[in-house]
Amino acid sequence: MPEPHSSPPLSVKRATACESCHARKVRCDLNLHESTRDCCSNCRDSQRACLPHTRKRRRVDAEKDASPRPVEDKKAKSLTHGDGPDTPAQQASYLGRSDYLTAHLDIDEDDATHYNGPGLRAGAFQHFEARIRRNVSSLEIPRGTLRQSLLRNFLHWCRPWMPLVSETDLERLDARNQDTLLVTATLVAGSIVSSAPEAADHGRRCYQRAKVLFYTNGEQNHLHTIMAILFLQWLNPSGPEHVSIDNSSFWLRTSVALAHQIGLHREPDPRMAEARLRRRIWWALVSRDNLIATSHGRPRAINAEDSNVRPLRVDDFEAGDNDALLFMQFVQITSILGDMTEHYRRGTLSDRKKIDFEDSLRAWLNAVPSSLRLYRRGTETETAAETKKGGNRLTEYDFKFRQLHVLYFTALIILFRHDNKNDPPAPVSLLAASFISGIFEEYLTHEDIPHLPVTAIFYLMVAALLQLSYQRFPSLAAHRNEEIDIIRLSLDGLKKRFPSAIGAERVVNQMMNNHSTSVQDTAESTRMNLTPEEAEFFAPFGPELCRQWGSIFGPRPAGPSARTTDVAGAGSHSVDPRAHATADANGVLATGAGQGHHHHHAEHHVIGTTSTTTTTGDVAGRSDAPWDVGGTLLLSQDEDTLFSSEQTLDTVGRWWWADWVPEADLDFLSKSL
């Protein structure tokens, strides 16, 4: 006779929430950090004791309970050997649906994971993926000297804007002689900024290999996967004018989707071994999202309201990381730019919000560390031949610091745009566009155009459209040829690596044809002055990188070390640009003799029409460079043919200019695109 059925014993289920959060019916993130379950973020913030909440349930089947649970065993494992990318970091999927479902029933998200789903990668399909990965080994990737060169290029040119792996990390990963997804993606990024003739072909093969590894689940570490996808965004085989699953916009949203799955948008417990790395990855995603959305005029993939990750601090980086401050400032200025353009795109930029953005830009400028600034304040010990007492002196050329400030000047151009196309540009935008041209002139001088990211095309286009707008007015057109030719040469260098530069050329070319004739000067165009508040945007700068400086503050210096009146006191200074047109006609851009040299050891020379500065280095020695022996850029092309391209631009390319550049002729674009 069988024994009477008896109830199975009760078992205590692991906590998915603390007592405090359970009583308050709020979401608890205690289960996200099983390795450090002592305290959830809510209790930590309110300084309450965090006691795990337990509830009892009946065991359904003792045999089932004793069976292995691979999903549970692998859930929420944290790094235990530091926060470098060399350590595994399997992470449970983040679920926040309990926030908006009924509070009368307790949702057990942890229990929902306790099943073994077959998934797509079970059985035969998993073996099929393994065969694909074996076959992809036929794609030869760089070895030896070229491989090391690409890795060095990545560390020098790419890593400052994505400080996720260190040189030590790469050496350790590369020493394993395993071409993982992360290492392969690093080689892809390094090939984009490489000057080696064979780098482009190897980069494309590495990209194809990386795609196979990604789509066949070749990388089990989710943090590694997200970092690799970030690095792949340096490659843009097609521009935003065309729909593609290989451009940075596609890979960005893929990485954001994966980041949301593993909860990167939530502040990690500080006791997690990989907490610092998780923050850096998240803010790298945020900065990329802001830049891509701004450049394309599309919605952002990340909503800041959904994240509670705190801002970066120096202690979030590895000890001795020289790019920590740079990346922190980079994240801040890209966030300002992304927020601003989103309001423009949605039509929600009120006067109050515009003032807030002005304050944000001033605060960012004032917070830039002295080590990252374009100019430094003069001291009383400096001679008058070097700088005026209390003036600003251009610092030694640094490629990274110039890139940081180009973002700032781009934000100024967009923020101070005019709605009426018949009005002359705001003086703030005029100066900012001229600064961008001056900085890109330095890039040309030091042969750094190939090392720029694809977003540099957008900065050039913003500056070019503004310059073409204000140069319609005769009183503001003194340096039209010099500044436009800088744009042309820069775009010509960028389109060798990024096809999207061709689309930018077409946009600028359309604007040149549409505004080839001058318009009558107005009172605003002949007398341009800054308010005291607007002058603060240029207080830390000087005239060396800005051809239009004299249009606002007086004549540019005649010599390489002369200085104009300090910007901070020029708020109420009104200048008639026509009175200084003759003095500024040469457009000389020079620096002091004491300026340092870049790694190319090319002296800083000038673009002008009457310069007599002697140029040394590779730029002047190239037979194809449009420089004469005196360092003067030869302007022999007709302005209507400066931007010529036979390639077409489809309708996807009508991104953003109607929102930010009212001068754009949309009827013309509709017919030509």
C-alpha cells in the first residue's frame, strides 16, 4: 500500500529584494550584484540597514531541484581580478518591468531565469556556428610589424576617446595569440588611422572577421563584446546618406541594446571589481550616441533619464592614465551638444533653455583644466615681444586638445544660429567658424587629417555652411578663399577614408552655388560686436587661430607674437570690419618661434596670400601639395568648382541642415538629390 501523500518540505528561496524595498514596493537592485549582496543602492543612498527579504516556497520536485542550473550558476558573476578587459564578466540580464506592473503581487524576476531554454545556439546550430568561425580563419589578419603598428595606432589615436583598454591589456590579450573579437576590433580601428598603404585592406578583412565572430557568438564576455562594437565604429564604409548595417549608427544601437540588457545604464555597486570599467564603457557609449545623433540629425539611442550612472571621476581610470581628464571633458561637451541638437530637432529650444545651454558652455569652458587649454594666460615675466601683459598665448600644438575645442566651437555655431536667412550670422558663430578653420589648418600643417574620426566631417560642414553664409556680405568676406580652401583640403583628405565626406562636399557645393552672389551689407553686418556675456565664450582665446578676430576685436597682429586687446574686456567693443579689411587681407596665421613641434617635426606654417614664412617638413616638400616655397597656399581654382563630385546623394542624406542652416535651399536639394 502506498504511503499517504505528504507535502514536500519548504525551502527558503534566495532573496531578490531587501526587506526595506519589499515593504516599500520599490524596485531593488540587490539581485544585480550577487557577489556583493550586502547593500542595495536604495539602502545605500538612504543609509539604512539592508537586510535580504526571504520568502518560502514548496519544492515541486526534489529531483528537479537537484538538477544542474547552468543559467543560475552563471548569473551575475563579477570580475575578481581587477577591472581590465582581460577578465571574464558574465552578467545577468537586467529587468525593470516591476516598476510599472502591479504592486499587489511580488514579481520574482530571479525565479523567472530558472529555466533552460534551447535558444538558437543549441544543438546543431551551435556546431554550425563553430564551423563558420573555423572557416573565417582563412581571412588573413595582420601579423608581425604591421600588427604591432596597428595596435600602436589604436592606442595613440583612438584610445583617448575610448579609454577602455590599456597598453598592458592589449599586450596581454595579444600574447595569447588568439584573434578574439576584442583584439580584431582593435585592429580594425587601428587600420582606419594608419598611414600604411596595406592597412586599409587588412582593416577590411579584420572587419569581416569581427562581424563573423560577433554574429556567431564568438565572444562570451559581454563587456568585451560591447567594447569591440565601440571600436568597430571607427570604420564607416558608407556615409549616413545611405542605409547600411555596417556604419557607426547601426553598431552604436547594437552596443546600446546589449548594454541595456546587462544593466550598464544603472550605477554599479562600487565594490564590484569591474565597476570602474562599467562606468567608462557606459560614458563612452553616451558620448558616441551624442556625436552620432548630432552628426546625423537622428534620435539618440540613450535617454539620460533612464540612467543613474554617476559622472566620471579620475579614480574611475587606471592610475597614471594621461587621457582621464581629456575624456571627462569630452563626455561633458558631447552631452551638451547632443542635448542642444535634440531640442533643435524637436523644436523645443525655448529662450530659457537657450540661456541654460549658454551657461553650460561657459561652465564647461571655465572647467577645462589648464593642461588641456588652447591658450594660456601671459605672465608678467614674459617680454612684450612674446605677449602683452595679461594676454593669452597659443599653446604648443596638441592634436587631442585641438579636437576637444572643435566640439566647443561647433556647439557655439549651432547655438547662435539665426532663423532668418537674410540676417548676417551672429558674431559668436562667425568667430567660432573661423577658429574651426584655423584648427583644421593646423591639422593640415602637421599631416593629422588621416588621424581624425569620421565626426570631423560634420564639424567641417557646420563651419563651411556658416562661413559661406557670412561671406555673402562684402564686409565679412575678407578671408573667404583661405577658409573655404582649408575646408576643401580637409574634406579631400577625409573622403579617402570616409565616403561620407563626399556627401558633405555636395552639401557645401550646393551652398556655394546658391549663394555665389553677394548681398547688400546691413547695419548688423558692418558693425558686429559682442555683449559682455558673449565675450566670455572667447575670453581664454586669442587671434592666432581666428582670421575673423579683427572683425570683432580689431586688426589681427601683424607679426607672429603680437597680441590684440584682451578678449575679456571687449564685451562692449564695436568694430567696423571694413576699417580693417586692408590690414587683414593677407590672412596670416603664425605662432611664436618658441612653439613646440608635433611628432612630425613640421614647423607651423601659414595659409595666406602674401605670407613669406619659410616652411619645412614633409608638407612643403610634397610635389602634390598646393604650397609655394614661401608657405603660401595657391588659390588657383574657381570657387564654383572647389567642391565637385560625380557621386550622387540619395534622399536619405537630407539630414539636418533645414533645422540648423536656414540658408539651405530645400527646393534645390529636393531636385538634386
